[in-house]
Amino acid sequence: MSADVLAVAEHRRGDLRDVSLELLTAGRELADETGGDLHAAVISGDVEAFGDRLNREGVDAVHTVAHGEEFNHDVYAQAVTTLIDEFDPAYVLAPNSVNGFDYVPAVADRLSIPLVTDVTDLAVDGSELTATREFHGGKTEGTVEIAGDRAALTIRAGGWPAASGNGDATVEPFEVEIDESAVRSTVTGFEEVGGGDVDITDADVLVSIGRGIREEDNLDLIFDLADAMDATVSASQPIIDNGWLPADHQVGQSGKVVTPEVYIAIGISGAVQHVAGMKGAETIVAINDDPSAPIFDIADYGIVDDLFEVVPALTEEFAG
Amino acid sequence: MNVLVAVTEAAVPDDEFEINGTEIDEQYLTYELNEWDEYALEEAAGLAEAHDNVEITTVTVGPERAEETIRKGLAKGADRAVRVWDDELAAVDLLAPATKARLLAGVAAQEEPELILAGAQSSDDSFGATGVALAAQLGYEWAAVINQLELDNDRGVATVHRELEGGVEELTEVELPAVATIQTGINEPRYASLRGIRQAQRKPLDVHTPADLGVESVASPLSLSELVEPESESNVSLFEGGAERTAGELAGVLREKGVEA
Ligand SMILES: Cc1cc2nc3c(=O)[nH]c(=O)nc-3n(C[C@H](O)[C@H](O)[C@H](O)COP(=O)(O)OP(=O)(O)OC[C@H]3O[C@@H](n4cnc5c(N)ncnc54)[C@H](O)[C@@H]3O)c2cc1C
């Protein structure tokens, strides 16, 4: 039996998020393997405009669910559950995003379908679906076999190219009777995380520090290096969490996306949420005493050594 | 008010490790209180200080080994702990978030908490799904990946900030009872005091089997068929030798790229 795929797009404050188009590519590949159709759906906001943008090559149907402006998990959970009831897809794809975290597990639970999150690859063998994903902060990668013939899957951003080309799908409104009494959450607004006086996105050279620095006092080592190289200091999330640097210094998924000429990651493991913010740097340097740290997978140059040895020596080089 | 905190142990591999079958060899693993759960525990402890009559219970799905970690939670302010385990669970190689949620829901049904806190994810499996699946099981409201939480018991709501992508936070009100999944940085986790550590030894820690909680099967729809160290697609050039040498060589490359004081 052919198995259909439903890809649920994501948007925020008027913009369709890029991962929505990547989702279509993952969905098309999966549908090709099962011989099924690819349905796309978009819920809330300017669904007509979003629906047209989702109409890419390989998409068989686009369903638009008009209800409110922004993401609300109660509305999404109801709408996606209804879409699944109606179109009976075997596989439901959504972005592995903060909003994906906020409704996909609820849908999977209500429909009793297995859920695998943060998927980086998918394969179908007969009727069995396997999903590849990272474990242990990227130090291992596992192949997950999913029992049964249905699954909800959240897809890692950047894992598939964006779908392109114009599609010839029908873009049609889909009516969902939202039970308002079950909408028990209200999104009241958005807030940008505090701006400071340094704009790390402007810097040509970033010296970026992670948990490997251990203590706040040790940050002086990093400031000295940045001074010597005329660079700007940025950081991974734990440094911001500890309050050692202001929030606008954070690189990564929840922070800033930076594209400097040189990015020097010091004592940073290279978690996916960090890498999301710096993989576009022209040259990436990693200093880390763990040779298996994932940061080395994307680095151009690396030193596997104790940062407390290397950083002062490097400062010395530039301070001359 | 009862607050339930889901606490898990995360398996942290050594820098160098070996994989046997679909598991990292035990000798290369240390088990730690999951980083995100530290923040969840602190958030609960903060609520207990700010509001009257807050009782904090932690719940952990894990083997006896986890009791050391559970005591850490008790030392940081939890009043009681529940651990769920049996041999059948021990044999599951990849516990699905939904299965975990069913077990936690069994405990929640007994405790009837007004608020449940869980880490946004665990650092080993990183499904990031257990908390919301638990809310769905219980019919509670929920909010995922929050970095600010305020309770308004009079209105029966929690006001939260959700940490979205790109330095944007979503401000949301959810009705209680609710599950909140906690992002790092929401607070500053405290160190356990010596007194706390001593008291923790005497606090109740109950152990239940899934059957005690009315969960008949813990069979997981997910299983691991392979676990590998990811093939590195890296083209990294490593500098080798002592720090002076490597720093010197790196400095040479950086100068070529125009880095200078
Ligand atoms: C929803 C969500 C959003 C997130 N957003 C972000 C984000 O925007 N930005 C971000 O950075 N993270 C983010 N994270 C967190 C992310 O998952 C990681 O926890 C975080 O990036 C780890 O930071 P780190 O690399 O500094 O610390 P760790 O992972 O602890 O790494 C520390 C590294 O330092 C090395 N080290 C230790 N001592 C030394 C030494 N003496 N010399 C050399 N090296 C040493 C270690 O080998 C290790 O590799 C997010 C997580 C979630 C769930």
C-alpha cells in the first residue's frame, strides 16, 4: 500500500521559515520511497500566500487552515490531528524547532503514533521506516527502527535542501472546527532579546568561548586574546546562562547567526544549536582538548589541546 | 500546591569511548543529573521560596544507580522522590518519549500536581518530547522551552517566555494545571548546602514498578539498530605539537587571513 506524507510548515511573524521548504524535500523523498502523495499544510497567518509558496515541485496537495495569526500549540495540535484524520498520511513531518517541540509530541500522543525528533535522514525498507539521528550531543549517531506503519517525525533544519520549482498542487482551504474551550493558552506577544553595545554579527573576527573556560575569572584570557587580535568576543549558551556575558553575545539557534571571516571556537563542543549560528563563517578554528568534539567536523583548522595552554600562547603571538 | 519535577540521569561519554553493539561501553560513561533538569529543580525550589505550601516531588524513570542523582535533587530542595523501574524497563534499548510520559503520568495521577516541570531535553537522547507528551497524557496545558515562568495562582495561569530561534521570545499564558519544559538559563541553579545533603539522606524515596502505576506494557515502538561514531566529513587541518608550536602555526594561518592587532 502506498503511504502518504503530510508536511506541516512553520511560519513566524509573517515569514515562512526556511525549514518549511526543506521539509518538502524530505517529504518528497519519503513519498517517493513509499509511492505515496506529498501533502503540505499551513496553519494560521496569511495562509493563502504561504500556501502558494509551499506549492513547489513534487507537492501533490496544499491544505491551508485559516485560524488566527501566530502559532498557538492548542490550535496546531487540533488542526494537525484533524488533517491526519482526514487525509490519513502514514508519516507526518514537522520542523525540529522550538514550536515543533511545542505541539508535535501532543499530536503523536493523541493519535498514539511513534515520534522521532531531530531526524537527519530517513529510509524505508519494505514497510519499515528507519530514522537517523544524533545521540550524546552529536558524539554518536543512531539508526532508529520505528515499529508499525505510521510515524511523526521532526526534521533537523539544514538536513535537506529547500524544495524548488513551481508545483502544480491544488492549494485549498481546509476547514477545521477549532474547539475554543480546548485552547487554554494565549500567545500575548514577542520580545527581542536585549540589545547591547556590541554587534557580534558585524565582526570580521570572533573569538568565541564556551563552557571549557570553566570560571568567570578565566574570561580575562579570552579578552586578552581578542584585544591582541583586534577581534570581538562571543560565546555559547552556557556562558550566557551563567550571566558571564550579555545575551546579545550568544551565537546559535537562540542567539545570533554570525558569518565572520574568522570564527575561533574555544572550549565549545559544537552542539547543533551552536553550529546553527556559526557554520556560515568563512574560516572556522576550533581549540578543544576533546578530539571527538563535533566542532572539529566543521572546523577548517584545529588544535586538540588544553585551551589554558594554547590561548595564552596565541595571545603572545599577536601581542608580539 | 504540589509541584512535580521530572528528573533524569544523562549518560555522558568520555572524550574517547567505544561502542559495543548499540551501546556505548559502560566503562566510558558517567551518569549525571541532566543539565536541563538542574534548572527545572531550581525553578521548583524558587517557587517553594516565593509561595506558601509548595511541596516538591521529583520523579525519575531509572535504575537504582540513579538514586545518587535523585538525592542531589532532594539536597537542592525537593521534599520527596519517586523512582520508577523494573526489569522489563531495563531491557528496553531506546525508551520512547511516549512510554516515559506514560510512566510519569502514572506518578502524576497519584500526586495531582498543579505544575509539572521537566527539562526541555536530556543531553543524551535529546528527544525534547517527554514533557509535552506527558501534558497530552494528562490533559494538562503545557509550554515548551521556557526561560521565564511566573505563577498567578489567583487567575490559575502561568505566564511564560518561550525561547524561540533567533533571539526572539514568545510571551504566553497557559492555564493551570500545566507542564513546563525548562530551558537552561531560566535561573541560577544553586549548589546543595551541606545541610541539604544531610537532610536529603532522610527524605522519602519511593520506588514503583510500571505495574504499580497501572502501566501494563513498556514495550517501545522505537529500537536502535545501529549506533556509530558519526563519520566525520571534516577537512580539518590539525596543528600538532606543544602549545607554543601549534599556537605559532595557527597564528601564521590567521595572519594570512588578515587577522592582526
Ligand atoms: C532549544 C535549545 C536552544 C539552544 N540554543 C543554543 C544557542 O543559541 N547557542 C548555543 O551555544 N547553545 C544552544 N543550546 C545549547 C546546546 O545544546 C549546548 O548545550 C551548548 O551549545 C553547549 O555549549 P558549550 O559547547 O560551550 O559546552 P559543552 O558542550 O559543555 O562543551 C564544552 C567543551 O569544552 C571542551 N573543554 C573543556 N575543558 C577544556 C580545556 N581545558 N581546553 C580545551 N577544551 C576544553 C570540552 O571538550 C567540550 O567540548 C540550545 C539548546 C536547546 C535545547
